[in-house]
Amino acid sequence: MSSPIRLPYFDVLLKLLDQGDPALEQAFGRHVHWGYWPEPRQAKRTPEDFARAAEALSRLVYQAAGVGDGMRVLDAGCGFGGTVASLNNGCSNVHLVGLNIDPRQLDRAHQRITPRTGNTLAWIQADACVLPFKDASFDAVLAVECIFHFPSRAGFFKEAWRVLKPGGRLALSDFVPVSGLLPIIRLTESWSATLGFYGHCDVHCTLADYHRLAAATGFMVSHARDITAGTLPTYAFLRTLARQMKIPNPSAVPETLLLEWTSRLSVLRYRVLGFEKPAQGGCD
Ligand SMILES: C[S@@+](CC[C@H](N)C(=O)[O-])C[C@H]1O[C@@H](n2cnc3c(N)ncnc32)[C@H](O)[C@@H]1O
């Protein structure tokens, strides 16, 4: 079994959720990712509004994978199972697998999410780069805002390709830099990985790198949407939330500000990407 990695922000989140904070429960008790507002100007800084926006972001990712009734879907890096819960509510006769390296998150998901009649759910502890599934066992693989934590994007792409059926799709969301931002990212990353709030994050993969990765693995790029503008209200909400609770890690504020300003300056883009395994041929 893979050794669980501990991400500092999840340690804080799990502790605060255990203390029963209702605002945090509503905002991050289900989805642990940024929100998406189709009309960002109408965003309100409330936990209810944020939860709606987080649900909307998940939906964009699984729509990019074309998920529908009757499918077998793997959600890699599933967090507390928010995307699995959303698919369980909206789809019929689906087999949904939430996979995470951190068993504490899987326990929470398992306790809170019950399969609807006709659906089956499984929670698996594993590393997304070493998937414990047979070849061609899923119609869709998802990775919502988590690929930057994985040990290797190339390793994950290879595994996603292997476990997808021909014609199946991988969809993910990620913070994608323009190449001019890479020197600044390199300057900050060793500090972030050791002292940071978000833990190990590899945000080096540009859109051109994603195209190369897809080609090298055998995927066709089927979807590439820039939703940065629709995610920006996340930052105002996080500031409101942080004022209400004590975050013990002093890096949380500067790291989040760096994400916010690089996004506002359009050098870090929030993208939803989709990749299709051709029905015939491709790499093995
Ligand atoms: C920002 S959270 C996103 C969680 C979830 N996808 C969501 O959107 O709510 C990142 C997730 O990636 C998971 N993770 C990190 N490294 C992983 C790995 N190597 N294999 C599987 N999951 C991993 C973390 O435990 C965490 O649940």
C-alpha cells in the first residue's frame, strides 16, 4: 500500500472540521477546490454561495469527460468525495471509485456518502500514479484540482491511459502557468514544499506541456477551457473565511496571495482539460 502523504492544509482542514465549524463544513466539507462562478460579479462571500460554485467547478470537469449514466468512473485524488457525491446524485447505474492517498479523507467520504439505488461506490487508498485497477476498466478518469500534488503528471497520464477503455476520457482541472512565470515558480517552490501550507505542488506544466504529454501518452486533447475569470471570487471568499478562523500556518496567506495575483495578472490560468483515448490504436 502507498505511504500516505500529509498535506499541511488538509491537517488544518480536518482538525477544524472535527471541531464542527458550520461555515467551514459548508464551504469545504464536501469539495476541496476553488469555486467557479459563470457570473463572477454576482458572487457573494457566503459559504452557501461558495459551495454552489465548488459544485459547479466539479460539474465542468466531469462534463469535460462526458460522464453519464451507466459509466464506470474513477475520481483520482477524490478529497472528501464531493465529485463522487455529485455524480452519485445526478447519474444512474454508475460505478464510482474515489481514490486518495490519504485514508483520513476516504474515511470521511465513506461515512457521509451512500450509493443511490442502482449505483455502486468504492473508496480506495492508493497513489494516483500506481492505480490498482485492471487495464481498460473505466469509461472516465477525473482529477479535480489535484494533479499538481501527484508524484508525476506523466506517471498519472500513463496510468489513466492504461485503465481507460478505448474511447474513454480523462478530465482534470489545474493551475497552468504561462512559460514566463516558471522562473518565479522555481524560486518559491523549495520554500513552499518544506514550510508551505499547500505542501508539494508542481505547477510547472504549461498548456504546451499538456499537449506534449497527451501526445506522448497517446491521448487526443478533447477539451481545453480557461475558466480563470470564473474562479477569482474564490480569493475574496477565502479572505472572509480566514478572518473568521485561526489558520496556524503563517504561509497560508502569502501563498494564497501569490496564487491570486498571478491569476489576476493572467500568468497563471485555471484550466479544465479533457483528453480522449482513441477508440483504436495509440500507445501501449
Ligand atoms: C485540492 S485536493 C482536491 C480534492 C478533490 N479532488 C476535490 O476536488 O474536492 C487534492 C487531493 O489530492 C490528493 N492527493 C495528493 N497526492 C495524491 C496521490 N499521489 N494520489 C492520490 N491522491 C493524492 C490529496 O489527498 C487531496 O485529496
